[in-house]
Amino acid sequence: MKKHDIICISTHYWNDFWFRKQHFMSRFAALGHRILYVQPSFSVMRMNEKPGIARNRLVLPFLEKQTENIYLFSPPRLLPKPGTAISSKLSYRRFANLIHRAAAKLNMNDPVLWIYRPEYATGIDLITHSSLVFDLADDLAAYSDNPTRHKYLTKCIDKLVGSSDLMVVTSPTLYDKYKHSTRNCVLVPNGFDEELFDGKPKPVPSDLADIPRPVVGFIGVLFSFLDYDLIYDTANTLSTVSFVFVGPTEKGGRHGVERLKTLPNTYFLGRKAKEQIPSYVLNFDVCINPFKEDNVSRAVSPLKVYEYLACGKPVVSTPMEGLRREEAGRWISFAKREQFADEISEALNGRTRNRDSEGCVEATRGFSWTSQFHKLQKHLVEF
């Protein structure tokens, strides 16, 4: 791929938790590509829940230089009720026009437009670009339980699918769904940061040190798509096992978390810096991935699972079709509700499919972000 300017329209703030957006764009920047990284926004009616990270002003956009080749663009705040089609269209068409101006200010000529947020489908005609990449991480429409919102997001996704020069998907189930609907569809799952998860021993974090062993651990956001009833029943059944959760709690997960806190063997350690996460995972005995069984989990490529495996840890997950079909799936123990506690017990006793921790770590190297980036590069030679 020759050096291009890239406008990356992301669903995550650059300085928040790192996902595929930041990992891919930072690697492009290191190769000399200039990146205009468009951050998300939130309604004018909401409080700023990420002060210091979210730089969205009420009316005006904000453009700043992050590194030599990376510029951060924070659009202004969204109009009220951004979940409705009319408000979304008005906001994102306005944002698209502002992005076009910012790119022109940076003398970005014929950039590649790289989209993660489907709502921008309504404004792609306003942003000058040479080619369009649509990177669909998860079945985004499935995240909405509002039928009207679901229909609108599906329409946006379908427009980007039909318009893209390259469509990248994170799950085999998404590949099956879209491979015949776009010019070029490729599968590039999520991965892990090999610099952080390097396999080297780490000291036990102070807030984990006094928790009774064995420890079953979870890292990540505690949001509405986790199966809190399953987690409660499992922790209640395995009453001599400590269940530790590392990560922030979102609004949709608060009720489930409060219920879990009533059990004496559950521990919530809160948000940690990304540099601290390996120390927790390495000191878990078993790791869990307890998603609800629904359309979201069918297509999710959960980052936490790759990080668990990179540390050589046994992983017990609820059934996830897309993940099961990935190469990583052969190292994961998938269990339905009625077998979940038993599968954890088996893993604690060393009787699990990824009991060969050294073999697991070796195999997992192919899931690193660098490896996934190289897979992606192979499909960009025509750009």
C-alpha cells in the first residue's frame, strides 16, 4: 500500500481503551501514512462522562495534533435524541462537512475514508475520498433493542456495504452475511497487544493479593450484554471460588453488578490502566467470557479472549458461533448455562482443552495486533 492520508471515523476516543481502530491506525502512522482520527461524540443533553478524554465542544469542532502523523478531530456535540433517524442524519451530515474542511486544512488530497461508525453513511458524499473502507467490528445493529433504531442502523450498514471498496469484518458469521453483498470482503478478527501481553511473569496487584484463591477472572466493560444471571448462579454454586471483575461498569450493567455484589465471593476492582491488565490476567487461575446468547454474541470477536489466551490461561466462554469458528476457538472451552460451573471446575483442576499453556501461548502469537495488521495490509495493495 503506497502512502495515503487516511480519515478514520472511529467509535472510540483515541486516549480511551485501545481497540482495533487505534491499533491499526497507529501502525499505519508508523509507516508514514497521515491519519485524521475522528473521535465519537455524545448528545448536548448529556454530561461528559469522560472528562479529559472526550474533547467535544457544544458547537465547534476541535482539531489537535496527537503525534507526528496522527491528528485528532473531535466533532461538536450531537443534537438531542441522536438515536432517532432525523436527529442522527442532521448531526452526522454536519459532522461530515466539518471533517471535509478539517482534511482540507491539513492538505489531505484524495484520502482513504475508513469508517467504523455506520451513521456516517448519510454523509460520505460530503467527504472527498479516493476509496472507502468499511471495517465492521461486531453486528452493530444487534446492539440496539429499539426496532426503529435497529432498522435505521441496518440501513446505514447496508449503504456502506454497497459503497465500500473494501469491507473488513471481525467474525466468520459477519463474513458469511456480507461476502456476496460487497465488492471485496475480508475477515480480520480482533487481537491482542503483544507488547503488553508478552508472557513475562508479573507481580500480583495489591488489590488482588489478599483475595482467596482460586480466582476466576474477567476483564472488560461490565455492560448489558453479559449474562449476569449466569454469572450469579455460577458464583453461587462455586462458593469457595473467588470471582474477580476488572473493568468499569456501564449503565446497562449496574443492576446485574449490584446483584452480584450480594455474594461474598465476588470482587469488583474497577477500571485499570491498560498497562496494568496483564498483571491481573496472569494471576487469574481461570478466565471467563460470559456473554448472553443472542445476535450480538454470534458475531462478537472479544478482545479479552485473545488477551486471556496470550497469557496461557484456561478460558471458559458461553457459546459464541463466530468465536468458535476462529482459530482461537480450539483453545476455548464453550459451555452452555447448565455446564458453565462444571467447565470452570474442570479448568481449575487442569482438565480443559487449553491445559497446554505453552502451546496456547505459541498458537496465540498469530492473533497479535501486528499479525492482524499484516493480514489487513495484504488486502490494501490496490489502494
